Amino acid sequence: MAPPSTAPKPGRTLLALFAILVVLSGVAVWQGQMTPKLGLDLAGGTTVTLTAKTASGKNPPAQQMDQAVKIMTQRVNGLGVSDAEVAKQGSNNIVVNVPGEGQGRVVSLIGTTAKLQFRQVFAVADGKPSTAAPPAPAPSASPTGKAKDDGKSPSPSASPSASASASATPRGRALSGALTAPTPKPSGAASPSAASPLVPPSGQPLPGQQQPPAQDYAGVTDKAVIQQFEALNCYTGDRRAPGSNDPNRKFVAACDQDDEGGQIAKYILGPVRVLGENVDGANAMPPNSQQGQASWSVSLDFDGKGGRQFGEVTTDAYGAYQQDPNSPRAQVAIILDGQVVSAPSIREGAITGGTASIDGPPDSFNQRYATDLANVLKYGALPLEFTQSSIDEVSSTLGSDQLTGGLIAGAIGLGLVVLYCMFYYRGLGLVAVSSLIVASAITYVSVVILGEGMGFRLSLPHIIGLIVSIGITADSFIVYFERLRDELRAGRRLRPSVETAWKRARRTILVADAVTFLAALVLYFLAVGGVAGFAFAMGLTTLIDIIVVFFFTKPLVALLSRTNFYGRGHPLSGLDPRKLHRVTQKQSAATAGSSQEA
């Protein structure tokens, strides 16, 4: 008679588990990482002290410092760096500890102010100081748009786009053709040698290519800014012009963030039209060949106010383009921390979709840059400006000693569990030991994959959690084994007892693991630092324990029950019904004797 189709197939279950383990191992090999990443206490790292700057020179408000710590913590977690520490020290310092070597990129990003602004361009020229005397400001012939001081702008190399019908061109870094001239010329005539290598793919000249816009200050009413613009040298220093990051200034002079073709532009920018605080979300986007985008980009989503303001500034820029295609006011500059990261021209109509795209040259605007930028913009600008007071490398000597001690303690604990299982359960103890080995293998591969995929780093609290989980995993085996032995004590045969005992044991195992997992979950979200790491490790191993018990321990016992050694109850198998029954009789006699004496 053929067995029913619903009969357990332990062999298939074991094959499925090992297939999953092979896939996980393949993922680890594909990632190129076969060892876990270590945390700050085990591998050392970088410690940087950031000092807040205020205009008055006094200590900043405690509320702003707390907000800065929160934003920095979100940024570092968004970068996938686990086990990092961000803490306030004193009244104006924040100490950031980042595990691993070569973390200067992370430190610089989390300390970046990330003040984002959108401003309309009023003049553009080569970044060298001009020797020509600035002419007196003249009335503007093109619409200026409404100046608003309540807006802020997106970030690097932005090329706003909202819909298929309204997009900003050219994509990438829209530098003026005036950069081809070594110095701005007072004449308004076109330069015969102004064949700029920076002409967009469409072949259209960039704004100002026919006439150096640096000599046209129409609409700029601030003479001090004009003088600053003429004297500004963007080829030296950090390219942050004084006042360029102040959203309250009506006009500012600013340098381009990067050079293109060895040239750096400088701009006179109008009032802030959109602020970074009106950006709802930022995401890194891969290249899109269908849209002619060769580099990574950052997609920005504005809130209602930001989308409305962005529509207004692009409307003004498009109006200037219609009146004069070479007008610099057809450009909308995107300023990040006082530097222009992009100044695209609005040539195809106003953008009213509430979104914008920031992109740039493929060689510099790569996946890492786009991801870092999106992460910085996603959590908003820091309320204060910070300078690096000190940066040091942290040694891992102490952590290595503690790691050695922890591993020795774990080995001793694991050895005691193995000895107990072999002594008490005899042959059945081999199942427990095999289950522990499989659980260790899955845990190891999981830690490696998490380290490469989400920046998980193994620290001492994690290791403590993994060691504690040995007992949790052993408890699940013991519950099942004892249920099975109870069935044999009752005189039932082994093979049907395997299934009956499993039905009774699995509920207890699931309840116990659920309680442990919920405790770890609550602890993880309520605690910080090492305690949260301990909770994460305990929760991870609890899930792995369920997988191992369901997909390895129980199927293995079912297979072994079909062998003569276990099926016939060999005295060394740990499943000898006669021995179990004798033990039960002795326990019953001892209990009866105690009752009579009482």
C-alpha cells in the first residue's frame, strides 16, 4: 500500500535547507566578502570631534545641538554604517565614532551642513578675478520674477525635471560659454573664439556664449556683491565665497562646486526661491539611457510650498529665455553649502510637477556620490555649522583582547552543552550537535551578508548575544527530545512518536521563541549602542533557531527513526524504550516510597 501524499518527506526538507545554505554562501562569495565586518571595539575606527560655530561666538542652544545629533545619527545609519556612535560632548562639541578604517568620507558627510537653495542666476563668468571695472547697474530688460526669501535649494549637479512636457535642459552641469574667454570683456559683441567645448548635446549655445554675461549686471542692485563678484577667484581656496550660504541675503556671489574641462564658473545669484527644508524626499537614481541621462542622479520631491515656489522660479527663468536665449537669467542655480552644484537652463517651459533631478558628469556623479548626496538631503540640513576640531584613529587592541576572552568563554559554553547532550541523550545528542553546527553556519553566513549588504558590524555586544543564543537553541532541541521520549515511555512505537511528539513540541518551541524575539525587538528599539547590538544578535539567532528546528532537527530525527540503530532503540541511541520505562518505574517507586514515609 502506497503511503498517503501528505506523509512527511524529511529528505526533501533537508535538501531544501542545504540548498538555501548554498545560495546564501553563493551570495556571500558574489559580494566578495567571506568574513564578518568588525565593529569599532574590535577593528578600531575613526573618531572625529565636530565643534559648532555660531555668528555670535557663544555656545549654541542645547535644542539645536540635540537636533544636530539626531540628524547626524540618521545620516550615518542611512549610509549603512552600523555600530557608529554620535554623542554630544560639552555644550558645543559632537563626537562621532565610526568603525573601520578609511572612514573620512563618512565623517565628512555626516558633518556637512547640507543647506540647499535654489536661486535664479543674474550673471556668470569665468572664476578668475576680473580686471574690468564694473559698470553701473542698469534696469533689467527681462522679467525678474518674484524674489522670495523663504525658499531653499537642492544639491549637487542638479538638473530639474518634472514631467515629459516640461524638463530643464541641458542635463548635467550647465556652464556658461563665457568660460572660454580668459577674462570678461566689456564689449557686448560676440567673441570670435567663443567655441566652447561645453556646448550641450543639442548643439544650442549655452546662456552667455555669444556675450559674456559677467559684464551685464541688469537687475543686480547690490554694488557690494558686484565688486565681490569681480574680485572673486574660484581657482583658489575652498570656493565658498563669503555670504554665499546665507539665505537672508538678496544677492550673493558664488563659485561652482566642481570644474569641468579645467574651468570653474562664478555667479551672481538672486534671492532664494526654494529652500532645502521644502524637500520631502531624496533618492539616488541609476542612469537612464532612454532619457539621455548617462550619470547617476538624485531625485527630489518637494512639499506643496516647495513645488509651488519651484514652479515660480522656473516660470521666471523660462520667461527670460523666451526674451533672450543667451540671458543668464534663464538658468536656475542649485546651491549646496554656498557652492553652485548645477545651473541648468529652463528652455522647455516652467516645471510645475513638484519634482527635480540633480545630476552631473558621469565621471564624478557616480553611484556613491549620488547615494551619499541623497542620504544627506533626505534628513534635512543641520541647524548649525560645524568644523572638525580633531580626527583620530582608534586602536582595536583592547577589543581584540576582549574578543579573545569572549570566544574562549563561548567555546567553553558550547563544549559543556555538547558534553551534556552526548551524556544525557547519547546517540540523540548527535542530532543536537549537528543542529548547533548548522545553526552556526547559517548565523555566520547571515552576518557576512548583512555586513556587506547593510553595513552590519560584529561587535562585542553582538558576540555576547550570539553566545547567549546557544542556550536558546539548545532549549528547542530539549523540548522536542523530551516530548519524543515521553511518547516512548508510554509504550508507543518510535516512527509514529516522532510525528506526535513534534505536533506537541512545536507549539511550545514557537511560543518560547516568540517571547524571546519580542523581548529582543522591544529592547532593540528602546535601547541604544551595545544593548541594541545585543538585542539584534539575539533576535537574529532566534529566527535562525526556528529555521533549524523546523527544517533540520525534526527532519533529521524522522530520517534516523527509520534506521535500525535508532528505530529498534539501541541502548546507545538514547531512544531505548526499555531503559526509559525502567527509569520511569524507578522514579514512580521513589515517589511512592516518599509518600508512605510522609
